[in-house]
Amino acid sequence: MVVGSMSVSAKKLNDKLLNRPYADLKAWHLGFSVGLHMQDLQFTNNGVVSDGGEAWFAEQPDFSPGFCVNAMIDFRLSTHFNVRLAPGIWFGNKVVNFVDANSGAKERQNIKSTLLVLPIDLKISALRYRNLRPYLTLGVMPTFDVGKRRASELLHLKKFDTFLTVGLGLDTYFPYFKFIPEVKFCFGLADVLNHKRPDLDDDPSTMKYTNSLDRISSKMIVLTFYFE
């Protein structure tokens, strides 16, 4: 009787330590997230010299944090694997500097973006330890930029891009919800530079900035806080 009463007491104590002990057994559940991200551009400069003797090189001198908000639906596959969909909208900007290697002249462009995103992640979770459970994610993320483009801009970026993503996070269990901080690294697959600029037919000299680049690819770092 003494041993039995001690076992029941120990079980009750352990149950009190575990918040939401059956949350991960659901077939699916919903949530949302807010976060910050930084957008980076990787330039492939070709060093082409224009008719005016200019050789322009592009760089991104600094980074500005953007804001992101997502809905989320998570599907349980097994004890350690989940598939997570998180459609959302991200706001950000990228600053591009052009420098003429011959004269030292500079031009600057601020590229603003409003991205519709659809991250699709495979979530690989470790075993739960009390109210913590670390995990990794692998996935893809199509994006579509709904922001407007002005004809006077030095560069135009394509609307559509696709990223490969890898992330890590920590499920933190509270009595009524899960709070999940996550860091994700995103690597763009496509060349997002728009090489054709019919809007510059009236001012063909402005094509020197586009012609100085062979390729532009995107990268992002995202800090997200999920609530499930």
C-alpha cells in the first residue's frame, strides 16, 4: 500500500511538471507566428565596361530588418516528424550601391518588397524533455513579390523566387499554448535579376547597371516566434 501510494504521488507530481502532455499527439493543429527577417542579395558582377568607359560594381552595404507574419497548420506524421505549412506576408527592403571602378562615382537604390510566402517544412523533433523539445526543419519556400516597380529604378528584380530553407527551433510548452522561437536560413535558387528592361527603351544608357551583372540571388535570415 505504501509503495502504491508513493507511485501515485510521483505520477501526479510528474503530470504537474508537464504542460500540455498530449499536444503532440494531435493529428493536426493550428497556430500563427510573427518575426523579423533580413534580406541579402548576392551579386555576380561581370566588370563589363560601358560605352562611356564606366565599369559598375554592385554591393549591398548594410541590412535592414523586415517584419513577417504567418498563419500555420501542422500535420503529425509520426513521433519525430511533422509537416508544417505557414503562408504569410513579409515586408522588407534591400539597399544596393553601385560604384564605378574607374571614376569612383556612386549610385544607390532602395528596393522595397512585399512578399507573399508559402514555407513548406519537414519538422524533425527530438524527444521531449519536460517542457522543452528541440527540432530541425528542412523545406522549400516559394515567394511572390506583390510590391510595385517604378520605371526609374536602376534594377528590377523578378516577382517570383524559390528558397531552400534550413532551421532550428525549440518547442516550449506552457499550460495553454506552445511558444516556439526559431531561426531559419533561406537560400534562393533562381536568378532574380530582370535582364530585359523594355521600360528603358527611351533611356538605353540606364541599362549599364543591369548589363554589369550576370546574376543576382537572394538570401534571408529569419527569426520567428510561433504560438500554437
